[in-house]
Amino acid sequence: MILSLRQAIIKRVCDKSEEELAGVIEDSIGGDDKALPGLGVLFEIIWENSGQDERKSMAATLKSHIPEGAD
């Protein structure tokens, strides 16, 4: 059985509680760059299951925390 990266990440977290999921996210933030694809998959799930107001809020939060002219 060959899993895609996305499937492997979902499989890794599918049985975790909300607290455990929060821990996975907290442990991944600011860590090694190899955790970034996993955070991307989790964010994709959050984004796809959020309403328009939540999406606007997330985008506004992101915009307000990206430094100007970040290169």
C-alpha cells in the first residue's frame, strides 16, 4: 500500500483527541522545516471546513502578521 504524504499525515492524526491535535500543532510550530508539510495538510482541513467568516478572519490574521517586504 502506497500512501501519499497527505494520506500519511491524516492517518497519523486521525485517532487523536482535540488536546492531542493541539499538541501536534504546538510541537510542530517553530520546529524543523520537515514539519511544515504536515501543518499545511492540517491547515487545508481547517480551511476546507471553515465558513466564509472564519476564512476571512484567518486570512486577516495571517495578513496582519506577515512582515512588510518579507523576502
